[in-house]
Amino acid sequence: MPEKLNHQDETQPSQVPAFSYDLIRHELIPELLGEDEGRILYWAGKSLARKQMDLNKNINPYDFFTEAHWGSLQTVKESKSERIYELASSHQENKRPFTLEAGFLAQFVEIEKGVVSESSYAIKRNKPLTITITVRWDKKDPANS
């Protein structure tokens, strides 16, 4: 029996070529979603976080962002009602919204803290592309998840 030529080791994570990712994220999705792209991606990010956390209770956003090729994530500041993340993006397209990532982090914090959370983002630097994502919550507003 011939051996498979394109066999991929099941223990190694698959790598998505940057070109493919960029085509989908920066060309196809904006074409499909139009002016609602930012809002839809935000809610899609929240949904994605819920699903990922259901699959893996021990998930952390830092490893997830690396594995998803969204970039390198770190917490830069936290107070009693907000957490500020910094994302060094692995893709250098700053004209697209980063609401998918912001929504993911909002939902992650919402589940982690058990209170409704919202996030916003801002471009901090263009080279290298660095985004600040701020997640805010109100301890008096429990989540219904």
C-alpha cells in the first residue's frame, strides 16, 4: 500500500498560510459583511470565545491568540473594573477592524468574572502593528451565561 505523500503529523498544529488568512480576513469578510463588519465580528468573537471555553475550561487567551495566529497578547494593566490588553498583531493590516479579537476578550472576561463585559480597541502603533484592547465590566451586572 503506498504511503500518503501529504501526511501531516497529527501531533503538530496545522499552519495557516498568512496569504490565505489575509485573503479571508481582509478581503472576503469585508466584502460579505459590508458596513456591518465591525459589529458582526464583535459578536462573532464573543460566540467563538463561548464555544472555545465550552470545549476547554482551562483555555487562556494568550495561548489562544498565538495558536489562532491573531498575534501576541499580553495584559498591561488591570483595575477593579477594567483590564487592558496589548496585542502585537501578526498581520500588518490596520485598516480592518479588530472587533473579532475585542469581542473574544470581552466574552472571555465575562465568563471569567461572571459579570457582563464589553470591550473596545485602539491602534497604538502601526509598526509593528500594536492594538490596545480595553475590557470593562460592572460587578453589579451579573452575566446570564
